[in-house]
Amino acid sequence: MTQRSMLLWAAAAWLLLPLAGASAQDACAPACAPEACAPACAPVCKPVVPCVQKTVWVRQVCTEMRTVRCVQYVPQEKEYTVHVVKLVPETTTVEKEFVEWTTETRTKEVRYTVCKPVWETATREYTVMVPKCEKVQGTRKVCKMVPVKETRKICVDEGGWEERPCQPVCTVRCRCCHRRVVTACCPPACAPSACAPSACEPPACAAPAATCKVWVSKPVIKEVEVTCLRPQWVEEPCEYTRVVCVPEKRTCQVKVCRWERQERVKQCQYTVCVPKKVVRPVQVTVCKRVVEPCVKKCTVMVPCVVEKQVPVRVCKRVPMTVTVPARRCHRLHHRAVGPGVCCDC
């Protein structure tokens, strides 16, 4: 139950209170006078408010199925005739005029200018450089070698030959004269590889029997006076021949070319393209328009009225019994009637 329904019930109960009070007063009035009625009505007019059951109408929203007429589109096949234009080709022979280009040779006069050479004899003067020889006196530098005495230091070997015993080197040949030498420590039968160096030491071996001449050098520096040639440049007079070019004017005959302009005429042939009209039969294809009927099918949506059940929300008034308190008597009216009198104002 909504808040609005409860407010409606309370308003209905407040309006029905006077009706309940009036019914109680009518039951009590014909019985007796106010004094005689007081004891009988005393329990009713107590301060406690009695409750009364009343019937009220309450709104209630519900859903109902109702029949409604609506428009619905139904697909339906339909045939209709359409005029279609078709192109039908037709071939015909037509004479047409064409332009053909042909070559044609023609002749024309052409004037042109030429330059012709004309040779003439002319005298020309020119200068020539002629060489001539002449003798000229002059000086020249001559290099002469002049002897000059100088003192120089030289190294002179004043040594001499000495006889010395041969010195074999663990072999049978001498170190100085390279002769074959027989020593006491190395017998002739001893091979070079068999003679050890320790066996050929001077204390163990005897002096060699062979001797050789050895040059013993003794360098001495001396000052010696020598004569050497030094170059010296000397100027001396001389006579030499010189070639000199002398200008000389001469004349000669030369041929000179002079160009003369001359006009000439010649016949020239040239080729031109000439148009020529020719009529020829040509096949022409023309498309004619022919209208033909054609039947086509299509689907059309047709509207129709259909009844169908539709849920609808409806607000109804439903009777309901409620218990509400009875309405009290008005204060002023209660004073006029007197205490203990039941009333409903």
C-alpha cells in the first residue's frame, strides 16, 4: 500500500465521523429526558474514544490483457508490366565523301646570290731581316793552372822485415805465412780434430822448428813540400765574329682573291601534298530504339488491420474495511447540552 492510499483512507475516516455520532445520539434521545438519560448514557460518553469499522475505496493498479486493433504490413508478391527500351543494330551502306592527300611535283624559279672569286695580281712591299757577319773586339776570361808550392803532412811507414817463428793455430799451418808447420805437441799423424787446444799450450809444446818473415810497421809523420796546380781566371783580349740581322725592304707580285656577288636563276622542283575528294561506300551500323513490354515481379508490403492481445496497466477502485476512531463532541455544544450527554456534532 502506497503513501497516497493511506492518506485517502484517513480523509475518508475523518468525513464519516459525524455520521457515526449522529446514529448514537438518535438511539439515546427518544428514551428519556436529559436527567433520566444521564445514567444510561454515562458509559458511552466516557473520555475513551470508541473505534468504528468503515468501508473505503482504494485505488489499485493492475495489468489486463485487452484486444487492440493495429496495422501490420504483410509481404505480398505483385506483377507489373514495364516498357523496356532495347537498342537493335542495323547495318546500312552509305556513300561518304573522303579527302585523300596525294603528292604532286611542281617547278618554280628560284633566284639566289653567289659569290664568285676573281683573282688579280698586286704588288706588295715587305721587310726582310738579312743576317750579316761582323768582327768585334772584346775580352774573355780564361782559366789557367798556376803552380803553387805547399807544405803537407804525410804518414810514412819506416818499418822492416823480421824473422819470427811460425805460429800455428792448433793446425798444421802458420798464422802469418800459411805454411805447413810441424810442431812437437802435434805429431804429423795427429788429425786436426784429435789435437786438443789444451795440448798445444806453449809450456807443454816445444818451440816450432820453422821461421817466417814478418813485416813490422813503424808509422812516422813527416812534413813534405809539394807543388800543386791551382785554377786562376785571367782576362785577355780576343776577336770574335757576330751575326747581326739588318732590315731590308723588298717588293713582290702576289695574287689577290676578290669576291664578286652575282645573281642567278635556277629551276627547282618541289613536292606538295594536294587534297583530293573521293566518294566511297561505307557500311554504317545504327542502333534503333525498340520499346518492348516486360513483366516483372516484386514484393510489396501491404497494410492490414489485425486484432491482438496487448497488456495494459489499469487503475481500479477496490473496497476495503478499515477501523478508525469515532469523532469527539464539539466543546461548546457539550457545554450547552450538559455533562454526561452523548452527542455527535
